Amino acid sequence: MSISLSSLILLPIWINMAQIQQGGPDEKEKTTALKDLLSRIDLDELMKKDEPPLDFPDTLEGFEYAFNEKGQLRHIKTGEPFVFNYREDLHRWNQKRYEALGEIITKYVYELLEKDCNLKKISIPVDATESEPKSFIYMSEDALTNPQKLMVLIHGSGVVRAGQWARRLIINEDLDSGTQIPFIKRAVDEGYGVIVLNPNENYIEVEKPKIHVQSSSDSSDEPAEKRERKDKVSKETKKRRDFYEKYRNPQREKEMMQLYIRENGSPEEHAIYVWDHFIAKSAAENVFFVAHSYGGLAFVELMIQREADVKNKVTAVALTDSVHNVWHQEAGKTIREWMRENCCNWVSSSEPLDTSVESMLPDCPRVSAGEWLWLNKL
């Protein structure tokens, strides 16, 4: 059994409290004071001092995991599934490890889109300068030239990126459950062009620049003795602040800032941008959307902003657990009528597949997704 540093720090206080509580009424004030002290201690911050470095591998091999022939993530030595609680009682560290693995899997899925699905990576904005933040989407070779059919895929919110439905399913189930790859391969086999949106790639992160404050002694007309005294106080203050910061954040994680991507700063903006610059210009007579969760909301917003164009080009929309709301998004009557005829929302339900599910909103029909969404809880 391992004992954490935070436990060792608090143990004398707990023992002292127990001894005081055994004493008479005169000791009650001491008990109250100690309880107050304990209430002021941030255990989460204390536990950070126990953490190993947040230094994780940048490859699946480094994590000692690989996808087997069934698309399941397994440990290369034990064959066991991924274990989240790699280190007991270190939830924050385990979460950071999980996130690091997730970033590797995102890149792995990108590789599969290009190598297994033969999709092309297209940078956006299309007129971006060399220095500005960029995002990207994926398209089949015939996405803009296929005269008959085009399939557009939009995932939900969160950490997922192009080609993914749910990171958790990729890690804990398999690639077929958590990625869009089965949809893409079937669409290509059936003669569709394909466009895969990337609505969560809205910004890049860069390290915040350090602000250098000019010393007051550089431009002050104060006597030298007074300036020296001020500088000494300033240095002592900085020393105390640095000591506290080291305690508060022993891993010294970098402070980052977000630089948003032009015209793609949100999932809604992204959907409209890809429509204007790609989908609307495609040759396909019939465009089909598959949109999951927040992707459904992004589609409804697209329809609100480009109603006539969408009605003219889109044949049908398959939603899965869509979180759109025609009232909150202020979709007009003509949009709601079109959605009733051309959209269907498959939702998590224990009912058999395609069983009608009651809806409070006057938009598209809702039916059960059966075991697929119900069991996997996408």
C-alpha cells in the first residue's frame, strides 16, 4: 500500500485533532482552529505534488498499444484493453495520459482516411496566407466532380476530429464503432463522392508570450537608496510568487492562448464555410448529410443561413442523437416543413431499430437507433 505525500502532510494534523478531541472543553477552540486549517487546504493542489511528470509518449508504440486485425486497441505485450487507471489515486495524471493517447489516435485516424479511404486533405481557408492559422477537411477524389451523389459527414462536439464519431469508442471498443470509416467505405463502394467535415478544429494553440515589465528603476528619478529598497521588495515579492506557483502547479504546464481560424471559428461557421466553398460548387445532383449530435445543430444553422441553396441541393439528412432545437435556433416554418419531409433523427433508445420515438419538437421524425446507439451511447 502506497502513502501519498499529501497524506503524510495531513497525518500529524489528524492525529493532533484526535488527541484534542479527547481533552476537555478548553481544547474545543483548538479543535475549531485545526478544522478551519484543514478546510483551507486544497487537496487537489496538494496531490499535484505527488504526480509523475506529464511527459507521455507521442506514438502508439511508445504507449505499448496497437490496433489488432479487428480494429481493437490492445496492449502489445499483454493483449489487454486500454487501462485508464494506470496509476492509482492519480486521476488528473491518468486523464492527461488518456488525452495524450487520444491525440495520437486522432493522427492515426487521419492516416487511415488518407491511406485506407483514399481521401485528400484539403487546407482551409482556401485563400489562407502562409502565416495564418489553418484547418482542413477530407474529400474523395470525385467529391466535386461526381455528377450524381455526394455524402457529407459531420461529427459532434468535443475532442473528436475529422473521421471520428467518438474517441471513447475507438479506445474502448474498436475503430468501426468509433470512426466514420465504415460509412466512408460504403459510400465510396456505392458510388458517392465524400466530404468529411472537421467542425471542432476552430483554432490553434500557441504559448502565451511572457510579458516583461520594465523595472521602475530604469526611468525613475528617485534617489539610488530608495530605488534599491524598492527593487529588493520587488525581488522578494517575485520570489514568493514563484514559490507559490511552483506549489500550485508543480508540473509547470505552459499557459496557452487560442488563435481562431478565419471563418471557421465555430462548428456552425465551419459548416457554412465548407458549404459555400465546396458543397455548393459540387456537381452532384443529390447531396446527402450524416450528422451526429452537435453536427445536427450545425446543419440546421446551415439551413437557416442558406435555406434556398440547401433545399435545392440536399436530398436527405440522417441525424444521430442530434441536439438541434428548431425553437432555440429560430428555424422558420418552411425549414421545419422541409425537415419533416427530408430528415430523420435516429436516437438512443431501447426500442427496436426504426421504432417511432415521440418528439416534443415539430421538426423531423425521431426513430430508435436500436442497439447501435443504445449500447454504445455515442
